[in-house]
Amino acid sequence: MQIWPESARFRVMAGSTYQIQSQPRGPHWIAWVSRDASGKPDRSVVVIGETREEAEENARRWAESQIGV
């Protein structure tokens, strides 16, 4: 079982089985999309942003771009 730090954040995307997860890494934030309970990044993709909101938005946009791929 994967244990995420308290700073990890989970957000279920409306109408899908994706979850956006994020956590701080040094001076920036990382975010990734997972599709199962493992919490692992879908297709090993991790995106960054200066803020949590920016990183999560980048992950959301990436997930939306993968619909139908």
C-alpha cells in the first residue's frame, strides 16, 4: 500500500476515473494523473508548476488531451 505525505492532494475529475494528485517539491509543485488506487502517474507523466494550482491545472489539461488516445 502506497502512503502519500500529508501534503499530497487528491482531486477526482468530474465525469472520469482520473485523480489529480500533487505535492510540493523544492521551490515548485508537481502533479500527476492516476487512474487507479495505486496512485502511480498515468503513463509515468509528472508535470510541474510554480504553484499547486498551476501544477494541477497542467495535469488536468494533460489528462484532457489524452481522452480518446
